[in-house]
Amino acid sequence: MKLIVTVKAGDTKDIVLPVGRGTQSFKWLANAAAYRFIHDGVPRYGHHLSNHPREQHSLPMNTNLLPKDVYNTDCPFFHPEDVIKDHVTDGQSITVELYLELPLDDYGIPKLSHWAFIAFRHGESHDEKRERYAQEKRDEVENFQAERERQAKLRQIDIERPKLEKMRVILADQLIHNAVIERTVNEEWALIKDSGVLDNLVPNESQQEEIRSFLHKNYVELSDCYKFYSAVNSLGGTHTLEFIELNKFLSETSILGEEHSSAILKIFIDSHISAKSGKSKVKPSIHSEIHRHEFLLALIKLSIFKFITLPKKEIARLKRQGQHIPNSKRNVPTVPKALELVYEKHLAPVLANMPAGAKMRDAVASKEVLILFYDNLEGLNNCFKKFAQFKSKDGSISLPEFSAFAMSAGFSGGGERRVGLQKSSSFRNGRAAERKHSIMGDKTSKGVTPKDIRQIFSASQNDRPEEIEENNQEDVSHYEVMTFSEFVEAIARLGVMKFAQGSPNEGADEQHEEQLSYYECIKLAVEKACSIE
């Protein structure tokens, strides 16, 4: 192992210093560099200070060239006792500063640098000062490295900024911000308010505002939940919720069971506020469908039924029977609190495992993923064009074409979950024969199912307010096709649904899987999409 040592002592000299395996200390290196500087590079009276071989391992007598500091461009301080190979590698450069003359204090005592004091003052009386100096230099190194990292990040930002700006323009409809959510919630809230139903359910205006705030806070999760469940039934569209899909939602989230089917049907029919207001000509029935703002209204009604109506009925029953009513049952929550309870107890556990919600949106909007999209933009664009509708003016993709893409890319149709990886433990575990939730991906299949594809197609539609045309017909054209920005988000969701389960580590227990990050899942999905010929 050899190092390029720049020795500074008035003059500057670069020397190549062999250090063997690098097991010596930096104090040894400084002394060796000082000796070479004197022996090889400083002639005095026509000859070098020393040519005697016995003096090659120590400084010549009567020289003041004591090592003062050791550092390089990557580290401002190397501790004298640290081992060389632990900090530098073969061929690296190091600077060694030497004293030409030792400075003295008022009492004639040498004033040593921190490095020299740590290296050469070993008496017990100096221990405390040596440790203080060492800590000061460690702090200096940490601050130096932190500043280098900050500067590196600034340089990286300058490189990444054009990429991020371009992708944020391309994916503008998908990268929803709080202002967009606020506007969308307000418009859908207005549809609910204008129906007059809410005033009957919740007369208190402050409670109504609490409900509106709750919807704004959790809108991304609730919207994705609605869109995923609206695509559960293959007979319906991917933008409206059928009664069978609402039942699936209530059953899988354990909000209400079959024993309350009559109440569920009534809530479903009563939530058709578009029909009641004349904005839709569809007659409410078990065969009709509700829209997103009507689903939000239904969720409010379900919360009231679950945590207010049913508890009150139980209290009334206990009173009739003359039984004691515990305090835990006497306190019936307000409507906003009932809505929060439904979310916390029943929706949040399911939403946490969805390839959707705020976590999914944050992943798509992250710098790493946006740069990944940018670096593969040409491949993604070519893939989109390959499956886009030839008759469409804007070159969008319909559900059948998106399904064809998923099949061609190996997301569905029995393709392996991940090339080179073993099957996940859910395949090996016979008790995992059925997946628990419709919105979590098919845990028993080697690829995503047609239902999964419909749900991804639906969930990737951007969250624009639902529109009603002047002739009272719904404008659903944007729900039936997928734009390029929606297609890119759908690829990300497919990746999370297919790859997030990961695989077992080599030599690890079968039941312990390697969990992939969202970025890793999305990267695998992008690679699949761009590999289509």
C-alpha cells in the first residue's frame, strides 16, 4: 500500500510513501513523512541532513520539523493513534504539515497544535486536555462532513431540478396538493349540503364543519378506498359503487354484517342524492349505483347507525328490562366522533395495507420516483403509445387495453412475482388459501388478477370533481379511459401490489420475508413496462 503524501514545511514536496499493509498509525505516517522530507528533499551545506540507514526510522537529531497536522481533502483531521488502513486506501493523497520552528508561550513552553498535543503529550497531567482536544477535532470532522453532504445535496438538486420540474408538469393531474384536495372536498361537500340531507342528519353547524374537516384530512384514503371497491364487481363500472360493492366494503372492514342488511339497503338507497335533486334520472334501487360524494354521505349515515343508533337501541332495551346501564354505554358519541371511530377502528387497518392512500401518493410524488420516471420517460411513453386507443383523439388507454398491457408486462397471467425470487411464504402457507380483503391484491396468485387490474385502473383516475352535463347525463368519459399521467401512476400501483410482499432472505426462516420499499417495487414495475417490445 502506497500513499501520495504532500509535506508542507515552508516548502511543499510530494512524496510516494510505502506504508506496507497500512496497519501503522497516522503518528507513524507523520514521522515517516517528516523523515523523508528531511532526508530526501532538504540539502544543507551541500549534502542532505542524513544518509545513515539507522536513522531511517526516526527524525534526525537537532531538527525542529515536528509533525503539526495530518489531513486530506476528505477529512480535516486524522487522529494520531488511528490506523491508516481504516481511513484511507492505496493511492490516496494525504497532507502532513510540519513545524519549521516550535512557537513558545510566555514561559518558554512549546505551543502545540491540537494534533501534535494529542500525538506527543502523554503524561497523566495532559490526559484531560488531550481528550478535550480530541473531542473538538471529532466535532470538527462531523461538521466538515455535514457541510460536504449539504453542498453535495445542493449540487444534486441543481442536477435534479430540471428532471423534477418536467415530471411534475407531466404528472400534474396526479400530484394533488392540499389546495386541490380542499377544492375537490368543497365541491363534493356542496353536493351533499345542497341535497338538504345533511341538515336533517346533523343540524349543528359546528359539527358539520368538523365532518367537512375530517373528509378533507382523510380524503385521499377515502377516495382511493371508494375507487378500489367500486371496481370489485366486474359487472359495473370502475367509477360508481354498486350495492354489492358497498356490502363487500362493509363486510371486509367489519363495519356492519349481514344481520343489518335491511338498514344497509335503506342507507344505500337514501344516499342517491343526485337522483333526488334531479341531476340524475336513475331511479334509486338495489340495482343502481352511487357516486363518490354519495358514498361519503353513506359513510356518515353508516357511522351514525353503527355508533349512535345501535347503542341507543341497546340502552333502550336495557332500560325496558330494568337492567343496569354501564357508563361506557351511556356516552353516545357525536356524529363527527362516530365518523372518526369508523375510520380508526374499521378503515385504517385496511387502508394501511392498500396499494393506495397517502403513502402511495407520497411515493409517486417523491423525488426518487419522479427521477426514476424521468430516466425511463421514453420507454414509458413508447409503452403507453403501444397500447393507446388508435381511434382516441388524445391517445388514451381503456380498461381492456390496460389489461392487455398488464398481461404483456407479466403483471398478470401467472407470471412470477419477481424474476429470480422464490415464492413468498403466503404461497407456501396452505392456510392463506383465501385473501381477506379485495383491495390488497391477490395473495394466492402468481400475478395480479383481472379484479386487481380493474381496481388499479379505477384508483389511478385523478381526483377531479364529478361532473354533470347540462342534459343531466353524467360525463364519465374520463373515468373510462386513462391518460399518460394516470398510466404512469397505475404502473407504480401495479408494482406495489405485485412486489410489496417481497421474498424470503437466503437462509432465513420461510415465514420471514424481505419487504421491498415502495421505490423498489415501482422500479421493478417500470423495468417491466419498459421491457415490452
